[in-house]
Amino acid sequence: MAASPGPAGVGGAGAVYGSGSSGFALDSGLEIKTRSVEQTLLPLVSQITTLINHKDNTKKSDKTLQAIQRVGQAVNLAVGRFVKVGEAIANENWDLKEEINIACIEAKQAGETIAALTDITNLNHLESDGQITIFTDKTGVIKAARLLLSSVTKVLLLADRVVIKQIITSRNKVLATMERLEKVNSFQEFVQIFSQFGNEMVEFAHLSGDRQNDLKDEKKKAKMAAARAVLEKCTMMLLTASKTCLRHPNCESAHKNKEGVFDRMKVALDKVIEIVTDCKPNGETDISSISIFTGIKEFKMNIEALRENLYFQSKENLSVTLEVILERMEDFTDSAYTSHEHRERILELSTQARMELQQLISVWIQAQSKKTKSIAEELELSILKISHSLNELKKELHSTATQLAADLLKYHADHVVLKALKLTGVEGNLEALAEYACKLSEQKEQLVETCRLLRHISGTEPLEITCIHAEETFQVTGQQIISAAETLTLHPSSKIAKENLDVFCEAWESQISDMSTLLREINDVFEGRRGEKYGYLSLPKPMNNANLKSLKPDKPDSEEQAKIAKLGLKLGLLTSDADCEIEKWEDQENEIVQYGRNMSSMAYSLYLFTRGEGPLKTSQDLIHQLEVFAAEGLKLTSSVQAFSKQLKDDDKLMLLLEINKLIPLCHQLQTVTKTSLQNKVFLKVDKCITKTRSMMALLVQLLSLCYKLLKKMENNGWVSVTNKDTMDSKT
């Protein structure tokens, strides 16, 4: 959904917002089947349309007639497949069943009619010249083709309603569980509800991801990406912020921190539904009205239209349009971060544009009354002059905004303020906290204003939306970091408060990284190196260019990227489950816990890699990490085996069965990492992450089982003396 950077946590949904691929119901693929049948069916219908458009007296050979028959049969077969999918959708949605079934019956009848009317055996015998007409009933074929298109469209529209209903239902389930999470008072209850919440977020992520992939409108696509990015970032924040509140229930800053996350997630969920249902809330303004570059583009089109039509619009409208554009320039000229040179140049070019518009209007008035060649040439010259001035103004605005952004990103690249806040927190230094909180607030205001300027010069609507998303993220996250730092400073020894601050700082750093990419995208569009379409920066990157340096011979397609992203997302979710199990153990120094924590940490790094983030930068880094992960898994199995020796026979057998599932997976992963696949790196990554995911699923089960058996031993009082002494010494 976000959809965005790095969450993982208890039963979590932090990593669920990659490109979805399971549309109609989770993993059912019905929406995909519907789409693929549609793509097969419509070109065939187009062929039928071409055939029936021939003149009535057209004669065709036997070979051509056989081709016509094949087209008719192919249409009928495609319709049959389409109808099966439609009926499956109908059976799962009783409220629409009757409508869908009627449309399916019509489609089936139309397909059979086309097949019958294009069947050679039903045509007249050859005429004396060896040729026959294409159809004996051309009208019937036309009627059947129209019915087919009408019924297919009806089924697709009804199926679309089903998908929208599913997304809304999924959102409502998430909201209901969020309400329960807000009110939870015990950690055990929180773990249970968050696990359910994680599963619901996974479902919502897949459904909204599929919807995003299907959207044709680039602007809507970017909005959906931004909303889903918020949901993914906030899921991890929700986990740590809630845990901090439970650990420190009387801490006001902890509650403020948590409430901020819940509020932002609710807004993002509503935004997804607005996009899916195509409903705009009252008072929402079109973002194109606030972009200077969009305004200049429209203004230039209006003045260039005068070449064709001198009465295209009024002089007053043109003057007002320019004044609105120049008024928006105040975002640049009033900014404290705009240099004196840039400000002077922008004001100078603005004045020049006003003067040239007055000159254009003067010539325009003359041209309306005098139709001479010299006036026409003068009008053309005036149009060229003002167009040139506006282009110069665009260059100056672009230079101002991008230079400011580049300087700011460079200045804050080392994240000194964040590091200072973390240090201040663990030291419990409230005085220093106030100082660095003030510095972060200043940095936040700079970044917010820079995003606002970048939005004006971004050049495309999707990039404008990404700028708005970045602006909102810095605004909210900056304040949340301060409240998280305040909580840690008040409770400097709290591990969960420290983890919570780390999570918010990671989100900030991730947004800084995204802003750097955004800046490159804006420059590319301005210089004409990129078209309208590009990857949405708010989305998790399944594999970024840095990670693909060694993969150039085998460039991934979108399906491969989506698959890797989804595997990575599920892996991130499993690390959340593992962290939850580890949290239960009182003895955090226990070997089983230590190996489990190490494996979870490494798995989380792998998840970040699939997003183009984290410490692993190349495929070689990934392979090395996987080798260490497999070795750590074998160490874990040894520790669990040692623990099993203290158990009674039934419990021991149950535990050994689980261990025997993990050991071969560790060896298989080691084998895969050493296997060369001749530049098929994506295939290797796919296999490795699949194995890692299976190992993490077993790790979660093992941690849970070991904890239960340990508790059982302690309750029954038959912990071995040696083990008890060991545990006491570690405690």
C-alpha cells in the first residue's frame, strides 16, 4: 500500500507493499484471468469486425474461408474461458450473481453464434466461378459481435465492482483491528491482535497493489503509491510506538507518538479508498492548479493558439492567468532559503514577462482589425518573445529549487542531528534534547519548503504528487522523531524506546534517500532525458540499479521484480513474527534467543535488499549474507538439540521433528548460494529468498515451541540442575 521503507515487527505487515499480483481474492488470480481472457478476446472480436466490414459482393477463396472459420472458433473458445471466470466470480458474490450470470449467458450465446456463422459447412456451395461470399448472414454476425462486446464489457464492469468491494471490506477490517490496537492495555493482548492486524494488512496490500498496477491514470497511480508508502512505513512505527506506550503507560510523549501514527494510517487508508472509488472529498483542489510549471505550460499553449484563432480567448483571461502564475513565484522569492541572485533574476524575468504580454495584447488587438502580413509577423514575433521569457523563467526556477535541494541533501547526508538525538536520549540529557530538537525542526522546515519548491518545477503530475508526499512525510516524521526522542530521554534505559526512536530515524533517512532520487528524476524530465512514465519513488524498490550492477546481462521484467518484491515483503513479515517470539523470553541471553535474533536481523537485511535499501548493496553482499544466515541456522539447530536432551520423550520427539525440517533447508540454502546460474541472478535471488522465507517460518515455530516447553519445564519443576544453574548465571 507505501506504500515505503523498512517495517518489520510482531506478526507485522511492515513489508507488504510491493507490487501485488493476486487480484480477485488473495492468490486466486481471478482478476488476472479475467484480464488475460479480455486481452485474448478483444483482438479476435476486432478481426471479426474487420471481416464483416468487407463489401457484400466480396469473393474469397477456400483458404480464406478456412481462416475465417478459425477466427470464429477462436472467439468461441476465448468466450468459453471468459465465461468460466465470470461464473466463478458470480459464485463468490451472491449480490451480483444474477447480473453476472445473465451477461455470461449472453456472451456464450454470442460466441456460439459467431462460430456457427463462420463455419464453412454452413455456407452455400461454391458458385460457378469457384468463389463464394464470406457470409450468408452478415447481419447476424454483426449483431452477435455487438452482443459479445456488450456482454463482455458488462462482466468486466461487474468484476471491477467486486474488486472495489473487496478493497473496501479489507480496509474496514484493518480499521476495526486498529481500533482494538489503540485500546489494548497488555502486551500479550497486543501481540495477539497485532498478528491479526498483520495478516489483514497483507491482504489489503495485495489488493491495493493489484489495483495500482491496473490503474491507467498516472496521477492516480502516483497517489496510490504515496498512500501505500505511508501505510508501510507506519506499520513498523505503529508496532514500536505501541510497544513503547505499553512499556511506559504514563509517558505523555509516548502516547503522542503513537496517536500520530494511527492518525496518519487512517488518512492513508481513506486515500486508497478515494482513489479506488474515484471519489474526491469536498474542497480538494487539483494539484495542477498549484504548480508553476503546469501553469506556464498551459499559458504558452493559450498564446500559441492565437496563431490559429485570434478570438480563442479574451485579453483579460490571458492577463489574469499570467498574474496567477507570477503570484505563485512568491514561494520562491519569499523563501528565506532562496539566494539574493536567484531572487533578483526571478523578479526581473517576471517583470519582463508582464511587459511582453502587454506588447502581445497590443499587437493582438491590431491583428484582429488589420489582416496584413506585417501584423501577422509582428504577432508571431511577440509570441516567440514571451515564450522565450517564460522558458528563461522556468530555467531560473528549476536552477533555484534543484540547487537548494542538492545543497540541503549534501549538508544533511551524515544525519548528525539524528545521531545526536539518539545519544542525548540514552544519556537522559533533557537540556541537550531541547537543543537538538530545535535543530531538527529547522531542518524539517528547510526540507518541507524545498519539497514545495520542487513540486512547482517537477514537470509531471506524478512527480508533483511525489513531492507532496515527501513534504508531508518530513512534516509529520520530524515531529514524531522529537516525541520519540523525548520518551527515550525520560526513560534512557528503555530498549523499546530506543528501538522506537531508531525506527522513526530510519524512516527519515529513507525519505532523504527518496528525495535524492526524486531530484534526479526532476532533472531528467527537465532536460528531456525521461518521458512521462517512471518508477514511483514512494513505492518500495524491488531491486534498484545499485543492486543490479552485476545483473545487466539478465535484465528483470516487471513480473520478476514483482515476484522478488512479494517474496521480500513476506520475509519482512516473518522477521516481525520472530521478533515477537523473541520478546517473550525472559532470558534474552539464552543461546536459542541469540541465534534466533541474529537470523531475524539478517533476514531483515535481505528484505531491505529487495527494496534497494539497507547495508547489502550488491548481489555478492546478498550471497555472503545468505551463507552466514545458513550457518547461523545450523548453530541454532545445535542449541535446540542440546535443549531437547532435557525434555521428556514426547516433548523431545516433537521438538526434534521441527529441527529435522530446518537442517536440510540450511544445507539447501548453502548449496544454492554456491550454484552458478550464468547471469540468471534474479533466478538465484528468487530461490535464495524462497529458502530463507521457509527457514524463517520454521524459526518462528521453533522459538514458540521452545518457549512453551521451557515454561512447561519450569512449571513442573523438572528443569535440570545444570540448565537451571546456567540460566541463573546468565540472568
